[in-house]
Amino acid sequence: MHLSNRFFFPGMSGTGKSVLAHRFGGFVTSQKGTFLSAKFDQLQQTTPFSSIAAAFNQYCDMLLRERESTHAKMVTAQLKLTLEKEAHHLVKVIPSLKAALGLDDIPHEMNQGCVNAQNRLLYLLCRFMEVIAAYPEAPVTLFLDDLQWADLRSIEVIRQLLLTSGSFNKTSHFFFLGCMREEEVDEDHPFVTMLSDVRKFEVQVTKINLMCIERVSVNKLVSNVLCLPPRLTRPLSELIWHKTNGNALFFSQFMMAIFRDGLLWPSLRRRRWVWDEEKIRSKQIPEDVAKFMEGNIRKIPKEVQFALCTLSCFGASTSVRLIEILGRQLQMPLIDPLEIAVAEGILDKINGSYKFGHDRLQEAAYNMTKPEERCLFHFKYGMSLSCNIDYSDSEILFAAVDQLNRGGPAAVESSEQFALIAKLNFFAGKRAIDMSDFSSAYSYMDHGISFLRKRHWEDHYDISLGLFTNAAKCALFTGELVALKYLCSSVTSKAKFFEDKLETLCIMVGALALNEPPKAIEHCITVLSRLDEQFRDSYAEDDIKLAMAETKAMTQGFTDQGLLEYRRMQDPSKIAAMKLLARLELLTQMARPSWQPIVTMKVVQLSIKHGLAPGSALGFTYFGALIARLGNIHEGYRYVKIGRKLIETEGMYDEVAGEVISIGTHVMCFVQPLQSAIDCFLQGHAAAMSSGDISNALMNRMFYALCSFWAGTDLNVVRERFATSRRMMQKQNSLTWLAHLTPVERSMLALIGGADENLLPGELCLVGTSHASMVIAFQKLYLSFMFREFDPMKTYAEEYFSFDVTSWSLLYLHVSQTFYGGLAAWAIFRKWKDPIWSDRGRKAKFAMKSWAESCEWNFQSKLLLLDAEEASCYNEMDRAKALYEESINAARSHRFQNEDALACELAGYHFTEVGENDVSMEYFLQAHEKYYNWGALAKANAVYEFAMSSLDAA
């Protein structure tokens, strides 16, 4: 049974949402399922991923308890296989995972080499859930309570989990259950917005509203509790219903209150429960259940009241260990009074933590402190916890800093305290960055800055630099672009040394790269000039040739192993330059293509002069793609393999792994069979996701779909690959890659039968960019050629050939453009006899001939078909006949069924023109069969209809 279901219970506070969920959890565990639960807390929103981590920690603790069971062994083995070395990153938010998987201590280098740590964490959490929810015999239920207080980063985790377990994922046995207070959310609440968003991706979330108890049901409850007939309890239940409005929590608290106040008591004389109806009716109670509970709390001993008020300042749940430390520092008894509260049923003590029986109880206790005094208590508790603090103790560090920040600067008593609290926020922010929670980290850094006083750059330079620089880094990840501008400006104007400004200058490049690549390039070049890496205003082809000769001379004499084992770069300024140059690779490819070869060769030259750095693997890969583009494919492939081996053997290259695999796989397609090479794009997708590099992950997915199409893979399979890629891009709102994917997807659907017009908006978003416009023009040319629409074909071909988009990297997509552009050129030449088209056809043939010399498998059938079309245009009948047959045989033996079908079709047209109708019919029937087998049903029907009409005419 498929158990990928998603429900959430909105309702008023106290209606029994959590009780219902936990009752369901009891059913799940009774059926050998796994029930994970966690609760969001209004006072713990800045603690990184505290709720999500608590739920996943429960699962890891369960694996430890049941480590000898077959299921636990299977899950543990699969988690190790799936997460591999990336498991260390999850340990930062799921501490119990370390023991569950038997991991060693986290190596220092595991903290390096990441494009976007937050994206990486989201990906790894989803992979974790995919593994544990893959077993139908043990489905996983995740229950999250009080979602109205969920922070944005946790909502994003929930979003990804729901999408990962969506309707298109049939292997997931995941059940999501959420509860939230309906009165505290509106349509603009982030969780409600998220639910609306995931529904667009076929993820159905069922909403079940829980209402208050009706008066008839209240009477049944009272009757059951008092063991009396409903007719006797009706007067009492009517009173209770009017007093509580049927709120389940209010009902239970009111019943206990009237018993405690002596208004409900067991009568020995009458041998049943009796009550004072008049006094209950006259009892004044507040409408709000929290206020009512506050009144009840005030009736317990003072020391218990104080302990509960103290506990409430930390949220609905707090560890016993933290309270013990706080009690020692305050020199006040806290544990004993809290144990009394446990005995009274106000608190629960579970897994080493004190938990309020209901969040309304926590609110009631918190409200007992006067609002104007709360900041002083928070500050007092924060300062107490910060005494002799161990900065590696995340629980105490986060708790202390959260309390101090709630106290605010107004509660500070001395200048020394200002500096201390700023420092504590800095360390908490760094710890949050280590846990890939940049939202919390930004909050800590921002609070730290708020505690800095005048002249802080002079008096506390190091902590000021650390707070502002790290706040800028976090602002970039969280999209706080206005704050980012201010933070960067502060660092660049106040920092004493260029080295102190360098990280912020790199952050500024990243910010500009989001929307203004040309400005990012200029800024990057300015920073590189300060690092003694100079660029000229422009570069001619001769400059590129000279740089190529210099680079080849520097690499000459190195064996592959010698490069792989080369020394590591040590100079910090050169390491910074390499990072900027690696970013400049992609920027110049998009906005200044003529510069890209120079950037690539600077990376290689720096690697040879100063040693290998994280950008070196990318530099060698682009260098190989450049050499291959210039004609020496096998030498280029050698450098591509060096780049690939570097990312396979060194963790320092993780941040560029996705891009290295993507570019390298394209070059591989000019050496190895396309059908086997394209699976490497999936490896590139996984590697990019593991480093949080969403853009390159999507790029790899796009190339996987596109190359599957051009490889002649069954179109039903290709269709699903396109759909998967498109969904991923839509989830990330990646218009750049959608603009390149959707035109080809529409062509594929047209061949099958019926293009999806809904795909148009995605591609039109970037239709104004030259490369996206060229892709659209080429796909229009391709379709008009495939369906023999000659006049539109000529128009689209003229548009396509008018583009001058230079790429210095060898991509397999150039092959399809060259091949079909060449075939269209010969078709146009055949009809209009304009020599410009024959020149274009020959140019395509010469390019294909050079590629065929490096890999006959991928290019021989294409070369032969272009040659056959040329021979047909010049009436070289015998030669054309032989070439068509050779092309068909080559496509067939190399498993390109799309090219097999196309060669048969073009041979059919050739023999129709020369009057050999019997031969042409044979080829057309073969083409029809091949297109049908490929899945191109609309194209197969078009060939069949043409063949039949030709037969009728004959």
C-alpha cells in the first residue's frame, strides 16, 4: 500500500489537535510503523533547526536501540551508502546520527568546499528521509506541532520533504501530519503559502479542521467521567459548555478546577458525584484559557510558581541539564520545585527534558511575569548561563545568547557586558553557519552588531570585523540585499587592511552575479588587480593563441599523476584569486565569452606556479574543453580526466564538482559512446546538490534530458526525464535553465504528438537573451525540418544562422545544432539553389568529419548522412545511394534509432525524386517503423501519410 500522504489539522488552541495526532502515533507504532514528533516553540525560533532535528534525532536514537534488528541494519547500511562522507554535515544538526552510523570525528576540511551550505543541508535532509521512508514494512510518519511558530528555514525543509515525497515518487512511504493554531495564521502565513505552492506540483495536502466539542458530546464526556447517566449530568454539562465554549483543554482544566475548589465532590451518602450548581454558575472565569490556567498556577506554592516562571522563559521544553546549570549559577533551587510541578501534572519529564503539559500552560506561566520586567529576567538568565561558558557547548551557547538578545541592549549594565554579548552572538552565529542555518546566523550577527557601542571599530576591531563580515555572508544567502550593501560598505570603509576586506569583496561579487553579471565581472577584475592578477581591456584571437602556447609550455613535462600529486597552494592571496577566477569562469561564459579562455588559462597557470587550489579542478576541465574546441579532442580529454580525478580524490574540490562533471561529460561525449556517457550527468547532479550548488545541479539535469533526446533514447523515457528536470527547475524558480529546456521539450512532444502550450511561459521569460533566443530559433528550425515545412524552415534557418554566440567550451549540444543545421541547409539548397546554403552544409560536414576522427560511434552515421544529402543535391545517384545505406547501417549498429529513422526517411525522399518509387516505399516503411519504435508517433504518421500520398500519385 502506498503511504505517501499529507494531512494537517488547523483549529483553535485547546481543541485536541495534538492529542489526536499522538493517538494516531500510537496506531502507527502498533502497526510497526515509525512515528516521529516535534514541536515548534515561540521562544526558540533562533535555535537552528531545533524542531526538525529533534524529530530526526528520535529516529537515530531508535536505530541505536534496535541496532541488532534486521531493519535497523538495512537502514543504517543504506544511509551510509547514500550519504557517504556527506553524513558529517548532517551530524551538525542531527547529533545522534554520528553514533547511529558509527562515524568518526568530523574532519576540518569537511567544513570547506561548499557553494551553498543551506541548499546542501536541504538536499541531505531529503536524502535522509528518502532512505528511512523507503521500506513499506516500516512507513515513517512525521508529526510537527504548532506550525504557526515554524521559522522560515524549517518551513523550507518541510517544503522540500513534501515535494520529495510527492505523487510522482512512488517509492516513498512517508506520512506527514501537521497541527497549527488557526486563530494565529492568515493567508499570508509562510506555512499556508508553502502549502499553496506545493499543490502546484501535484502534492495533495488534506486539511481537517478540528472544531470545539458540541454540547451533546460535552454531556457524554461528563457522564463518562462521573459515571452517571446523561440525564443526570445534563445540567452540569450545560454549565461547563457555556463556561468553556466546548474547548477541550478548557473543559479539562475547568473540571479539575471545580473539583479542586470543592464545587464538585463525591458524596458518600448519595454514593455518586454531586456539585454545587449555583456556585459553578456564579464562578467568574476569564474567556482565555491561558488566563484561567494562570489563576490555577497562582494557587500552588510560591517557589514552584517562580521555578515555572523561570522555565517558561526558555520555551515549552527545556533540558534538565540547562536548568541545573542555571540553578547553580543563580544559587536558587529550581529542580525540586519543578519536580513538584511534574507531580501536579503541570509538567512532563521526558527524555531528560521538562515539558509543559500544553503550550497554553507555558504561556500562562510566562504571563505571570510583568511585561516590563521580562527583559530583565531574560538578561539575568543569559548572563548566568554565559559564566565560564564552553563555546563548543551548542545547547548552552544558544540558550544563553537567546536570553541575552531577548533582554536587549536596554538591560545591559556596563560597557564590558556590551562587548561580551557581541562576542557571544558572534560565536553563536559562527556555530549556526557551521550548521548551515544562515537565517539564524544572520539574526545572531545582527544582534551582535546591535550591542556594539560607538568607536567599536577602534576599541573592538576584531569582533566588529567578524560580525560585519559574517553578517554580510549570511545576508547574501538569505537575500537581505539592502542590509548586504550596508554591511559591505561598512567593512570596505572601516577595515584596516586589504586582507581584512577581501572576503567581503568576494561576497560583493556573489551579490552582483545574481542579477548583474557585467558589473560582477568588473568588480571581480578590480579585486583581482589588487591581488596582482591583471586583465587587459580586450583580447583578440592572437592573444588567446599566445596564452594557449604559454599555458601548454608550463604544463609540458607533467604526467597525469604528477599533476594529481602536485603541491597544494599555500599563499592566501592566491587562494582568494583562484576563488574569484573560478567564479569568473561562469560569469564570462554568460556575459563576456571572449574572455573565458583567458580566465581558464590564468587558473591553470596559477595552479602550476603556486600549487593546486579548489578552483584548479575546474580550471583543468575548462582547459581541456578549450583544447578540444580548438580541435585536439584527445589532448583536451586528458585534462578533463585530470579535473575529474581531482574531485574524486580530494574533498577540497567538492564546491566545483558539479560543474567539473558537467563540462567534462560533454567532452567525454566526443570520445566515448553517447548512450553510456550521459549517465555521468546524473553523477554531476548529485555532486552539485551535495555542495548546495543548485544552479549546476539543474544544469546537469538539463543536459541529461537533452542528450537523452539526441541519443535516440525511447521518447517515453525521455519525456519523463524532461518532466523531472522541469519540475526541479520550477521548484527552484530557475528561469535560466527552463528557457533552455522547454524549447527542446516542446520539440520532443511535437514528435510524439501534441506540444504542451503551457511550456511556453517558461521559455519566454528569457527570450531576450542571445543564447536562449538561439536555442528557440534552432528548435523551430529542427521541427520545420523534421515535418518538411520548407518555407518556415528557411525563415528559421536564416534566424538561427544570424546568431553569433561564441562558446570556447566543447559541448555535445553543438553536435545536434551542427548536424540538423547542416541537413536543413542542404534541404534549402536543394529547393532554392543559393550557394550560401551549400557552404553551410559543407561546413557542417567538415565539423562532423573532425569529430568522427575522435569517435566514430557518435559521429559516423551523421557524417555519412550529411555526405549523402550533398551527393543527392548534386545528382551523384550511385554515391548517394551507397552513403544513405552506410548511414543507416552505422546508426543501427551504434544504436541511434532516431538517426536510423531519419536516414531511412531521407533516403526515401531521394529515391522518390529520381522516380524509384518501389525503393523509396521500402525506405519510408522502414522509417515509419523506426520512428514508431522510437516513440515519435506524430512523426511516424507524417511519414506514412507522405508515403501513401506518393504511392497514390504514382
